[in-house]
Amino acid sequence: MEEGREQKKGRICVTGGTGYVGSWTVKRLLEDGYSVNTTVRMDPEGKREVSYLTNLPGASERLQIFDADLDRPGSFAPAIDGCVGVFHVAHPLDFDEKETEEIKTRRTTGGTLGILQACLDSKTVRRVVYTSTSGTMAFNDKVTGSDTIDEDSWTDVDFIRHFGSLGGAYVVTKTLTERTAMEFAEKHGLDLVVVAPSWIHGPFICPRFPDSVYICMALILGDEKFYQSMTKTSLVHVDDVVRAHIHLFGSLKGLAPIPFPGLSSKKLLESGFKYEYGLEGMYDGAIESCKEKGLL
């Protein structure tokens, strides 16, 4: 039964399976009948708590976990081999900015290029869906408050560096990595779709408090440092983000390999996707997850 299901749906590789979006993606793919390879970054002893993944329905039959790290670009090849699609979600989050922008950028661009090369070498990957952020197109000195932002408006990385805002290095790194991925895909004829969600919120299955959820909950948690940055922020439910990934992977016909819009959802909606959640659903899910894990 399970073997037949894999032959029908295929196997998807999800990088960064222990993260907020990555773990929810694994969960959703298993629910939708896909077989899943996911990558995790093991500790020095070769261990990592992954029971929240291995205990998911369908995981015992259709989930395989691989050790891979963006610092070792070639380490993703075994997880990608034989897959029909790759969801590249993995990206280091470091809002405390303990590492320099240069180190982060070198790691993420090098790791991403290694993943894309493994996709080409596999001869089985039909499409790569890359998780970016709306931050790659929202910040430059030409954008006004009345503008609708899409992939034609790239973030000016020097503009971000000048202001030195919270998470600025993350936005710069994501912008440079997305550009690098698009250039590689165009040069080598790789089918790449970029999903650029806004601030992701909602329930979570990973044991660690997701950074984006924590910041969204900052007012409730009484963390003034973060809630001041949430005065005007676009939010999207994690399940809508993940369903968009799966939808875009499945919509192979008639979708050109171009960057997908962020704050403008026109192309996503025109492709037939429908959002299921609003702001209330995001907070309901996040609060419930926090209560379950003793965080509230």
C-alpha cells in the first residue's frame, strides 16, 4: 500500500526539517500522501531530537531523515537522490547576529548552490521550491506606503545595511541567496519557483519557540524589544505558506520558472490557490501550541 502510494505521489526532499516551516512542511506532505526525505543538522555526537517528526502519522513508512548542513554543500546529495521535488527551506536564523553577514551569506549561498547542483545531478528532480521572504523585495528607497510589492522590486542591500535594523543581516543574506539561486537555475535550466512569504505565524510542532511566532507574540509575552517592531507587519499563517509550496510544486503545467511574488498574492491566487486562514486563526493556533508546550 505505502509503496504504491510513493510511486503515485513521489518522494519530496525538505531541507531544514527541524525548523518551524520545515517541520510543518514534512507534516503536511505526509498528510497529503507524499514520501519525504528531510535533512537535519546533527549535533557533534550525531544526535538530534526528532521524535516530533518520527511520530507524525505516516512517518514510520514514508519519512527518512538525513544528516546535512549548509556548511557542507555536498551533504544534501543523498537526501535529494531519487526525489521528484525539493523544498529548500533551510536557512539559519540569527536575530542576535552573533555571526557576521559575510559568514552567513557564504554559508547560505554555498549551501544553496550545493543543493541545486545535487538536484541537477539527480536527474529525477522536476522542480525546486525555494522558501525566501518578502523582505527580499520590500526594502529600498523607491518603495512608498501605497505600493504593492512583487518580484520586480528587489531589496537594496546597501539600504538595509545603512539602517542596521533588527534582522537586517537575515534580509541581506536571503536577498543575495535568492539572486544566486535564480541565476544558477536560469544558467542550467533548472525549474525553480521562489515563494516569498511575509511574517509567518500560527501553530507549530517543533519544540523550540519559532522566532517569527515569538516576535508576533511579543506583546502578549511582554517583550518590548520585539513588539515595537510589529507596528505595521504583514502576517501569513504557516499552513497557508506550506500549502502554497505544495500547490506550486504540483502545478507543473503552465507555470514559468520565475520568482514568485511576496506581498502581492496575485500570481498565487491566479494559479488556483486559496488562503484558509486569517489573523485570528494564526493567533489561535500559536497560542494553543504555546499552551501545549508550556510556553504560556
